[in-house]
Amino acid sequence: MEMKHLFLDDYSEGAHPRILKTLEETNLSQELGYGEDDYCRQAAETIKAKIENPYASIYFVSGGTQANILVLASMLKPYESVIAPQTAHIAIHEAGAIELTGHKINVVPSKDGKIKPEQIADICDEHTDEHMVRPKAVFISNSTEIGTIYKKSELEGLAEICKQKRLFLYLDGARLGSALASLESDISLRDLSRLVDVFYIGATKNGALLGEAVVITRPELQPDFRYHIKQRGGLLAKGRLLGIQFLELFRDNLYFDLARHANEMACRLVHGIDALGYSFLSPSTTNQIFPILPGSIITKLQQMYGFYVWEKMDSENSAIRLVTSWATKVEAVDAFLIDLRSFRGVG
Amino acid sequence: MEMKHLFLDDYSEGAHPRILKTLEETNLSQELGYGEDDYCRQAAETIKAKIENPYASIYFVSGGTQANILVLASMLKPYESVIAPQTAHIAIHEAGAIELTGHKINVVPSKDGKIKPEQIADICDEHTDEHMVRPKAVFISNSTEIGTIYKKSELEGLAEICKQKRLFLYLDGARLGSALASLESDISLRDLSRLVDVFYIGATKNGALLGEAVVITRPELQPDFRYHIKQRGGLLAKGRLLGIQFLELFRDNLYFDLARHANEMACRLVHGIDALGYSFLSPSTTNQIFPILPGSIITKLQQMYGFYVWEKMDSENSAIRLVTSWATKVEAVDAFLIDLRSFRGVG
Amino acid sequence: MEMKHLFLDDYSEGAHPRILKTLEETNLSQELGYGEDDYCRQAAETIKAKIENPYASIYFVSGGTQANILVLASMLKPYESVIAPQTAHIAIHEAGAIELTGHKINVVPSKDGKIKPEQIADICDEHTDEHMVRPKAVFISNSTEIGTIYKKSELEGLAEICKQKRLFLYLDGARLGSALASLESDISLRDLSRLVDVFYIGATKNGALLGEAVVITRPELQPDFRYHIKQRGGLLAKGRLLGIQFLELFRDNLYFDLARHANEMACRLVHGIDALGYSFLSPSTTNQIFPILPGSIITKLQQMYGFYVWEKMDSENSAIRLVTSWATKVEAVDAFLIDLRSFRGVG
Amino acid sequence: MEMKHLFLDDYSEGAHPRILKTLEETNLSQELGYGEDDYCRQAAETIKAKIENPYASIYFVSGGTQANILVLASMLKPYESVIAPQTAHIAIHEAGAIELTGHKINVVPSKDGKIKPEQIADICDEHTDEHMVRPKAVFISNSTEIGTIYKKSELEGLAEICKQKRLFLYLDGARLGSALASLESDISLRDLSRLVDVFYIGATKNGALLGEAVVITRPELQPDFRYHIKQRGGLLAKGRLLGIQFLELFRDNLYFDLARHANEMACRLVHGIDALGYSFLSPSTTNQIFPILPGSIITKLQQMYGFYVWEKMDSENSAIRLVTSWATKVEAVDAFLIDLRSFRGVG
């Protein structure tokens, strides 16, 4: 049976039409390879203007796991580790990519996908000598892997403890657009640039064919980053492909417009599902939501929609993950809600 | 001063228009992520048909260095090494990517970019116990980094010694299209599939935005290759981007048509330069040529054309590298020849 | 103030006198280097006889962390992980040595230092595809890091689940002598050889200057282990130093006699401390015990004895670690008990 | 047939009797583990006095390959490489240990086992961007792998170019005793401390059971070196074993007395062999010599003496390696010379 719609993720479609159009328009200009082209340069300048930080350095890479590998491996000495919440993408869903670069992840418990300053302090205090790793970085995601977001005060708290403990603060922005476009968010790109040492602006999950822009604000981490990209196989010959897309996304507000649309579609799902009396795994205000539904209804929905069953809550109910994107149509959302209501009726 | 044309490389432009068109046409179909989409599956089936090997397994990755990392790191145990000619891309121009995965490259001398069976045998015979690495793979490129190609008999000789010495034979096909489309080539994709254990079909340098198709013919090397891709940051969320492009390139003969065009443009350059009495660093019949020119003329050409000065030959002359591609226009070639002739007159 | 005695660890002294004597007697015989000498060969044969397994292969290395690195790194492919209890030495006290070899440790909760078959099954069941590591080995210690031991039935249960899930079972025997010499132990060296794929017999902590004997019983893990030792800097030029010591320890029952003495000294401490009404962190029957004492008494004891404060139990009490060895004299034990009793009186 | 004597290497015997005696005398003192004992501290102080550099930091490790791994891996960022002569131990006889830590070795040609400043300059000049590794260290050995030594002026030349090119200069001193005790040497320990950034003083090959003292003179390379030792499995629980031996070797001039004896025995061999009309592969003045002998005579010598055939010189002659040590008796040398003379007579 054909699916009505996939809510599996935010990378089921190709790219936003404006991006394809720009690729076509620029197609035959001859450019230098490996990211030294004019588009990459302009895109970097544009981003520096948006984050209001002329001293940042910007690098474009292909995907989130690649960005995480590059940032953490370039930042840490062999015996240094990174602290992360247990829900972190690097801790679970990157096939041991960080460990492959030689580094331990110090995992701390987390219900909401976020980490707290006191957890960081505790880990540091427990690691005292050369028989143990030395924690040197903190990994956070915004939005988190379960759709929640950091408030500015939380981010300031993390920045403060990292400063005290001499840790680098790194923010995985695979879904940064959705996080910053959340109605609950009080963080700007400029705040990020001020508060974290490195972050990346994810575009693969927000309208591009592929591409993440790594932003390094801390001067000591900037030199030679291109060596790391090249050595780990991340330097695209046609680097222009990444530059052109970011240039288009940040030429105006396209990047945030797309994220806002994704959030609105998620919000519409949340309201509809909530109205039917279901609860959620996390208080997400971004484009990933996790309604808790009875198994019997999940089975029926799976015949018509694509989504992941995320976590078993009890013997009868599970949280599922529904993801919306720039490409999600309101019709798909409404169809889902109608079907859910009808299944509930007979559930 | 504006350049008339860049002969710097074969990735100065975007993609062949047919590829952009297909990306547009398929843009809104919803697909599974991470290369499990229908386009990737169809592209893999198409390639298996072209190489006439239903038992091969095919994986799409972003670039050549990434392919080399993945293939060699997945193939070698920690103490095993790869034998390569001194001109090999992995030995010089990948920033130590292979060593970063933990493996030594046993480099052997080479004038023509190729390696000979007896060189392989010698290396194996010198490595006898656990105080030395154990050679376990051979790396070759076709076309080579200096534009030459392997003949079928040469490839058979390498396959034979690798069998005897229990080595894996791996062929880097960054410019495989140009190699196989060379008028001097007597090798088919089917031959490759029969003679080497792993090879990749390069598309970044032959008309795609990005993409290399890794073909693993040896059964013991096939399992779990996707784990390696994921763990090293090479698994694109929108894997469809790679599948769609390869599907288009191999739907008919586009892949080879583009390569043939590049070769014809290089051939036209060779004939023109040869007619002016210059010699070449290597007997290339592919899309990279290396004419040896006086420094004074090189300086003038550099005002108008982009290219690399490859190797100093003596106090007065250097070999330069000129690269053509699917996008090179005959007008650009002829302009170059006319300018060269005029510089020579007054040289 | 001078310490009366160190109960810090079981490696505070040099070697058992019989070992020093043998080193002297063999000192001027000329032997092959790198562990290919006659002493190493004889020691390996002696151990194979003791474990009743002529097909095992035996390698001598310098220390426990080195043994763990070598065994796990040689056993795992890049994307494979090892499952271990949270108390495991590799998870805490090896400075990220296992991660440095590229592998994740999947840590499971443990109160008693041991792991249970169902914990292993759960971890395996959660790891289903190439976005996650693939668990491939289980790490256990006997005795554990908190002095407890595995019973034969427990080991059989672990062996069974490892067989089902196709995992390698590896036992860290840094304190294997003490474990097997425990009055509660029902496991023999022969049992170990039958039930686990690799284990090591620790001698550094049981009377030798240094040395651990790695025993590999699983045929597929035996080839080329010496390559790993050499490549990781573990192959001693004077390998004889290790062979001679193991030969002496296993010539008769010296290895177990020394362990039994250490256990008896620990047991005497346990009885004495228990009689004073204190409890223990773990039910140890080996040479590490963890009495829980009031902070005020700990402070006084620290003036006279060396030991680690292991874990804060509540606001007033902490568990301390007392370690005995082949060299611990009954007088030192009794002095400690007398002092503890006197502090308690006035405590 | 029983061998008369092994000239295979300088680690065929145990330890110098004074070392064994000191191990016995100190055996029962209780010490802190992991190299934090009093003997290690005193040994470090003694060495700092000998090299006349109170700011150096000293670490004791088990063997030469381990020292090379630790020094180079701690010194280099992932994309940085080490330059070494083609004869270097790290380039051939360490089973790819340096590559396993992720680093390329830039090998330069060498006839005499040494490297020249202009070779270093050339390698640096060829490596210009992030497509290639960045050379950051130079590896030399004194004595070299073929018995030659550096003169002070040569070492000054290397130090100068390293300073210019911002490279670390590292000296492998596996046979440093023999080098400095050579009659041709004009280098002192103090010179070394001034001219190189890191070196190690080898004792395994000069009278100890095992042990190399790594001396780090460059401040930026000193912090956290113990983390590296621990993480790579090199921190011995009974670190005292290393400290006690170095303390004894440097208490007076024992270290150099032993080396001088080894050199004298080698010199006696050289004179005797030279007198018979044979030439040598290298002009060694240390404890490794490489006479070139006819194959027929080599075969006969192999019945009675242990040694390696080092290099085939032509169809009839090969260089063999004869190594002497603190334990080589003049009788063994003379017996060898007598046998050689008799074989020559009938050769």
C-alpha cells in the first residue's frame, strides 16, 4: 500500500526550489575548487554579517555527523573527552564516530535532551588525574534530539561553567533553524556567536540538498581547520555546491522562513493531537514532535504514514516521532489528524 | 585581469544540464534517507548491469578522498599496509588521510604513474615478520594522476600478483570515465569488475555535482560497508542526491559521452601543442595533459588561463597541467593554442 | 609522619624473592629477543598445561591496560563496541585507552561490579543498524574492581549469551589469582579456558615485577597477535623478563600460594573490621576490601596507613579501599585492626 | 649445533649484575605506584643533573617503540607528519606504529643513516597547503640504525633548520650510550639537552632489564605527558622497576662504562675483520658493525654464531650485522675472529 505521507524526517524531499534555481543559474561559471570559490566566500561573509561577528571563521561541510567529527576531533587532544547528554546524537546515532577519532564521550543523564551546568561541574570534579580522561568539551544540540530548545539563560549558564572549567562549548545545529524559529526561543544567531565556541548551522534538514556551515568563534580553534576537513574526506571538489546553497538561504530570510513553516506544521499536529487527548514525550516547540499513542492506533497509522516508533512508554503505549519540514503541506497534516481521529473513535 | 578560461581541473563548473534537470524533476518525491531510497537502488542495479556483475555491491559517496579512506580503512587490519606508486593521490594529496586511519603506505618509485607486478612482489618479500607492517592491498589509479592509463594486460598482471600474494587490488577511478573512454584503452567496466576487488566510478570529475560509486566485487569485503560510511561521516541524509545523478549518468551512455568529450578536447590540445614542437611529461591519452613549456611562456599564459605548474623539468622549462572536462568548449581550446603559438613566436 | 603500612594496592613492593632469584640465575644465558626465547616458550607450555588447553596461544605483556588495549583492539572492527559494567577498569581508569583505539564502550549499570546476561541481551537488541555501533565483545573482570568474584554458573550464563549474540567474551584477570584462590570461588583455570574467548593471568599484582599472560582460546583471534603487540609498543626486547617470571610462578603453585596469602590477610581484616561493627561496600572475598567508616576515623587512619577513600556513602561515612598482597605481613594487619579499634573507642 | 656466541643484538642477556643487586636491596620497600615513587623521582633528578638542565622533564617507559609512539603522538596534531631518514627504525621496524597513531612519516633518502638540513628544508618547501600533510617534527637516531653517529656540528645544523621551519627535533637514543661513548663523538648529554626538543636515553640495550628515559626539554611539550603514557598502556604499576635501574646506571658512570665496553668489543671486531681485508657497509664507531663478507663464509659463520644478514651487496657478498654489548666477552670476539680467519683461508 502506498503511503499518504512520510513524517519520517526532514530530509525526505530534495531542496527548496529557490536553491535548485540558483544552482542552475550559476552552473556554468568557472570557479576554484575545494571551497575557495566566490560563492563560498560570499556565503561566509553573509553568515558573518548575520551572526554579527566578523572574526568568526566559517566552513561548509556535507553533513551533521561529519561536522561533529571535524569539530570534536580538531578540538580535543588524544586523552581529552567530550561531555554530552545521554540523548546526544554523537552518543547514540553516529555509529561510534567520535570514539573512532579516539575520544570518550562522558554521558550524563537527561530527560529533556538538555544538559545542566551542575552535571558538567560534577563530571569535571570526578576526573582528577591521568588515570582518567580529561573532559575538555561540552556537546549540546539545539533543537535537541527530542525537539526541545535551550533558552538564552540556560545557554548562558552553560557558557559560564565552561569558562570556569576551561571547556569548549560546542552546539550541534542540525536543526538550528527550527530551534531559533520556535515561538519559545529567545536566542538569536548573534547570541550563539557570543556564547558558544563552535556551532554549526544545519541546512540539510532545512531546505538544502546537503550542507552544514561550521562557525568557529574561538580564535584558538580556527587555524588549520581546512586540514582537518581535507584529511577526513570532507573537502568537496565542487565546494561551490555548498556555498551557493548557503548564499541563497541567507540572502534574505529564506533559512528562517523555511524553519518557521516546518514549526507551524508541527504545531498544527501538536494542537490536533492534543485535542484528541494524547500526551507527548517532550514539550517540543520545534519540527519534531513525539505524541504517545496506543499500539493499536500506531499500527493503523503505519499503514498510511511513515514515522518512527521512538520509545515504548508502557505495555500499551509508545511515543512516535513525527517530523515536519519546509516541504510539509498543510493537507498532509490535516489528513493525518483526520485519520488519527477516526482511528481513535474505533480504537 | 579576467581569465579567458580555467584549465585548472575538471570540477570548475557545476553539473551537466541533464543532471540538474533530473534533480528538479525528482525534487518533491518523498524518499527514504541515507541512501535507502529508490533512486540509489535503481542506480546500483543499473551499474551492476553495466559491469555485468549481479554480485557486486555498490555504495555512493561524496568524493574521492572519502572513497579511498572508506575502502582502505575497511579492508585493512591495523598492522596492514597498502602498496602504491609514489605518484598516488593517497600518498601525496590527501593530507595523510590514509595514515590517519592508521595505515602505512608502502610507496614504490614510478615514472609513469603506474605500478608493476615485480615491485609488488619485492615489497611483499621484504616484509617478513611482525616487526614490519604486512602489505595487504595495492592502490592504483586509472587514469593515473599524470594522465596515463593501464592496458588490460597490465591490469591482469597486477591481478595475478595480488592473487599470489593474497593482496586486495583497489582501483581509484576518480577519472575512470576518461580512462575507459581513451582511444588507447582496451578495458571495459566488465573487465574491471572481474580483475579488481574494489574500484570506484568517479562522477565529481565527470559531470556530477558530486559523487563516486564504490563497487565492491570481492564478497568478503562487502558486509557492513555502510557502517564504515556512517562512522566516518560519509552517509548523506539525502542520499538520493547521489543516486539520482548516477542514475542519469548511466541511464544511457552519458557518463562515457562526457568523458569522450573531455578526452577530445585534451587531444586537440595535445596535437596543437605538439605541432608547436613542445614535448610532454607523460604520454597521456586522457583529460589531463602535461606539456613542457619555457618559463617565460608559462608566465604569459598564466595571465589568461588558469592551470597548475606541475613540475620543474630544468632551469628553464616546467611541465604544466591542463585539464579538460565535459564542459570545455572547443573555442577555449583553440584560443589557448592560438595564444600559445603567438607567445612562442615572440618567445 | 612515617606510614606504618601501605594498603594502597598490591604493587607497592618489588617481586617475590623466588622471582628475583631466578632472574639472577638465568641472567647471563643468551636468548633470542622479543619473546622468542626459551623461557617464554616454556612458560607458555606450562600455562597451557595448567589450563589444560594445548590449543590456546599465550602472549606475555607488561601491564593490564596494555593487555586490555591489545585484546580489544585486535578483536574489534572499527565500528564494533565492547559492553562492560560501569565499574570496569576500561570504562574509568584507563584514560580513554579503549576509545583511543577507536571503540565505544557500552556501559551498563552494576552494583556488584558484575554484568548479567540480560543486560548484554538488551544492549544487543537496542543496536540494530549502521547508525549505531555494533556490540561485539563483553568485558568482565575477575575479581572485579570492587573485589567480588564470578561463580561458575554466572560465567556459564555469560558464555551462553555471548554465543547466542555472537560476542567475544573477554576476562580481565589483573587479580585472577586472588579471584581463583577465593574460598568462595568454584572456577578453575581450566573452566576459564573453556568459557571465555580471551583472558589474561595477571602477575604484576601477584608477585611479579611486571607481566600479564594473555591467553587466547578462540582460534580466529590467535593469528597475528604479535603484530598488534609490536605495533602498539608492547613487545619487550628482553621478553625473557616476562617468560622467566611466569615460569617461576607456575613451576609449582607459587602463583596461587601468593594469592591465597593475600586473601587470608584481607579476610583477617574483614573479620576484624566486621567484629567492630562496620559494614562493607561489597561482599569481597578477595584481596581488595571496602569497609565503610566514619570520616573522623578515616582521617586518623590516614595518618598511619596508606589507602584510598573509594566512595562517599553519606554525609558522615565513606568506603575506603584496603588492598593486601603476597607481601602483606600479619603484623601490619593486626596493627591496623588495633589502631582502628582504639580510634573507634574514642571515635 | 650449539652456538658459540650470539652477536644478534645487545639485549640477549639479562641485566648488569649491579642492577639486579639493587633490585634485590630495594625489593621490600613500599612505594607509590605508576612512577610516583621515590626511586623514579631520584632517578629523574640525577638525570637532570647529568644533562645540566633543571627544567627538563623526565619519564621512564618500557621500550624504544613505545617511547617513539609516545613522543611523536603527543607532539603532532592529526594532520602533521614527521620527517625521517629511510633507515629510521620508525620507518621500517616498528610495524607501522607511528602510522597507527595517525601520522605520516616523510621519508628522505640516506646512505649513512643520517638526515641533512637541506633535505628537511626541501620537504617543508614541498608541503604548502591543506591537501598535503604538514611536516612538524624531525626524527633522528644516535647512534643510527647502521651504527653511525652525529657530530655536534651536524646536530647544530639540524637544530637550526628545525628552528627556522618550526619543527620539533626528536632524537631516538636506543643506543645513545654507545653513541656518546664513541671515540669519534664530540657530543655530551648537556649538548643534547640544549639542541633537541625531546630525546630518550636507552637502557634496555645498555645493561637494564628494560627501560628508556624520555627527556623533554621543550616546555610546551611537557604538560600532560603522563596522560599519553597511561592512555597508550605504557604506565607500569611498579614504575619503581624503571626508576631503580636508571638510578643505578647514573649513580656514577655505569651507563657510559657499559657502553664503552660494548664499543671496545665492536672496535676489536672491526680491527680484526679489517685486517683480513674485508670492508664495511658503514663507518660505525659504535656497538653495531656491518662487515661485508662472501656468502660462503657467512654460511659457515652462521653455524657457530648468531647474527643477522643485513643487506645483499652483490651476487656474492652481503653485509652482516654484529652487535656487542656490556656483556660481550673478549673471548667471544677473539673466537669469532679466529674462526673468520680460518674460513677465509679455505674460502
